[in-house]
Amino acid sequence: MGDGRDIVIGIDQGTTNTKAVAIDRQGRVLGQAERPIASASPRLGWVEQDPNAMLANGVACVGEVLAGLGRGPGSVAGLGIANQTETLVVWDSRTGEPVLPAIVWKCRRGDAELASLRRGETVALLRRKTGLDLDPTFTAAKLRWIAAHRPEIAARLATGDCLFGTVDVWLIWKLTGGATYATEPGNASRTMLLDIAKATWDPDLAALFDLKLARLPELRPSAGAFGETARAFFGAAVPITAAMGDQQAALFGHGCFEPLQLKVTYGTGAFLWVNAGSDPAIEATDGLIRTIAWSLDRPTYALEGFVMYAGAILDWLATRLGIEGGGAAVVREARQAGLSDGVVLVPAFQGLAAPWWRPEVRAGLIGMTEATTRAHLCHAGLEALCYQIRAVLEGVRRSTGRPIGTVRIDGGPTRSDYLMQMQANMLQQTLAASAFDSMTPFGAALMAGLGAGVWRDLGELRSLVTPSREIAPDPGEAARWDRGYADWRAAAEALLGLYDRRRTAP
């Protein structure tokens, strides 16, 4: 890095917090900062956040990192932004102020407005062009809700008096003082307005959702020039050289640069992403979706499988069973038992995601006897977490038709050796745990370094993403977990059958 700019910084504007990480040319983490961000739920199923709080958090975290290092903004070669995808921000194009709270990705408003589109040919068209299933998660559904319920805002979007974007667009626009209205294909692919094969906005998709939009964000490569921050934020201009979605950034941070390399991020839920190469026509089965991971000289595609309840299972058990110490204490209790003693948990507390995508199904707990203990229930929870990952990974194998190698992992639950050994044994795959919990800002920083010219290509990055430890499977445990998985899968199918009957009963 020349001219004294010897660090890059990645920001992760997530759903529950904002993080910033500074790294050097060797990929070493020099400093980090984190701040929580609040959500509001004014109605059942709604989730909102303050867009200005997102901006303030990002600026504060970068400032805190620089202060901790005793550095100024002139030492930053590039700033990379990663963000919760799908979340919608709409703002006044003249004042720069939001005209309503950010509609967060997990907000379910807009579901009713999609009812008229749930025809076989429309769903098939959307899946073919966008890789996505028709769902209120995605940005176009949120814009359709605005058109139906906030027509005055829709009218301003049609004239250009208001602008819209995912969180990256909002942050870049604000940080550059309104000079840059842009996104990159990975974030854009989560809006349902992008033809992912062409990596271009598709006016036919906007028309399908009855959207009239005067402007759409300019599409730029994931690594490149997004402008410079206004001096008011950090005291001097800082180049913004990358933008990515959060899970895409985690995939990149793990060094999954080649087809079939994959990672699992364990958090409240779990996200399994696999690099699918440069062919947009790759088949997605078993509840997986196709999307764009990032775009440098051309798009790199990915398959995604989402598990709704992962670490949240442990939190639920701790709360309901009165276990002090949270998820870590649940793991300790489970380890005392060493088995679930026939208890099976299907954690559909808010429905099932991949591979079934059945939002109406609710959880089931079977196999208890009078001898069932709290520790058995805890072990059943750990098993359920791991079984869900196996179900999604089997879908990846069927979609690609090829074996999967090492599974890269990150997130809080991966700190438990007991849980991750269980996962490795169940998958019969080696797991590679990251050296750094927050792979999303790390990946954003790596991409920012590419955009700033700190590294010339992906080859230079490979040596920077070595795991901290590997967990090898025990072949002697394979048969046990095959039987357990078969039982769990049968329990899940029985639960689905119950809700099928309820749906069709007079």
C-alpha cells in the first residue's frame, strides 16, 4: 500500500449490530469495533430499523477502530461495506432523509400483496430470471407493499423525488454526500428486480410487481470505485472500494473462491452458501436458491440454503428450561447426557426453511418418557441444529451432482468443540473453523483491498484465509448418526403430513 494508506476496513451493517474490522496487507486483524442496532415491530410480523442509526453506527465503528489504532483516515486504502441483504430504505432525494423506517428483510409485510402473483407461470418465471422464490423477504415485495399502502411514496419514487435501495445503496449515497447512487450485483440479485443471468436490471420484473421507478441504482463491480466519503464523516476523504451482501462477504472471507467451496455461518439461524461458479444455469433443488455471490470481471454465482433456527434453538432451551448461562450452558448440559435417549426435536417454531419452505408448520418434540431429563432435551436440540445442516447439505449434493469437500464454518456456536464434532460426525465431512468470528466484515475488507489495489487478484488472497482449526469426522460414528438422521427426517415428514392434513381438512 502506497502513500501511507496501509490498512483496509470492512463494515458489516447487520440485523442486530454493526461491526467494523481493520486488516493489514497480511490479512491480520488490527482492530475491530461493534455497536448494537435496535429493531422495532409496530405490528405482528413487521420489523423496522432506523436508517440513520445504521449510518451513525457505521461511522462510529470506523472512527473507533481508527482511534484504537492511533490512525487517521489517511491510513485507509479502502473501505468495504457489507450489509443485511433485501432490507429496503427509501429516502428523499433532495434532503437525504428517510421517508419511512427501513423495512428489514425478515419483515413479513407484503405477503398479502404477493397473493395475486402466486400463479405457477409467474413463480416459474421469477425463479428462472431471479433465482429466488416469491416471498416478502425480497425487496420487490416491499416496494409492492409501498405501492399498495403508501401511494404518496410510490408516486415520489415514480418521479425521482424519492430514491430507494438496499442498505449498501443507502450507506454509499449518504457517505458520499449523495454523489454515488450505486450497488453491486450481489446485493441487487436479492431485490427480485435483477436478471441474474445477464446481471442487469430487468424492466419486465419491475412491471410484474407493478412498480414505477424513475431511477434504479447504478450497477458496479463488487470491488471498484464507489466514490469517497465526505470529509465531514472522518475528517478526510476515505475511498469506498467495495460493496457486498453479508453472507456473500462471509463466503468471500472464508476464501471460497472456487466452485463447490462452501461455508456455513451459524448464528440465530444458519446460512449455507456454496460457490457455484460462473454458470447462472446451475440447478437449485431441495429448497435452495440461486443468487449472485459477487462480480469482479464477471458474476460468480452461489447456491444458498437457509435454516431458520440454529443458535436460537439453544437460546430457546436455555429460556424454557431455566438454564442460566445461555447457549454455552445448554451445550454443557447436553454433554453430560451424551445422547438424547430417543427424544427428537423438529425446531419449526416459526416454520421450516430449506429444504421444505413451509412457513405454517410448527415445532414438534417426540420420543419422551418419564425418564427423559433436561439434559436429554438439550442434546435433542443440538442434534436438531446439526440435522438441519445435513438436510441442506444433501440438497447441495443433489443440485451439483458432485461431492463436497471441507466445510468452512464461522459464528458463535462454532466455538463449541462438542457441537462441531457432532456436526462433523453427522456430515462425515471435515470442518474448518475460521480464526475470526466476524467473517462478514473480514470478507468486506478483503474485497475492499482488491478494489483499492492492495492485492492484485484472488490468488494473493488465498494465503490470508487459513482456518484456526480443523475438526475431522470419526468414521466410527457414521452409522449412529445415519440412524439418528433417518429418525429426525421421519419426524419432520410426519409433522409436515400433520399440517398437510390440517390444510386440506374441511
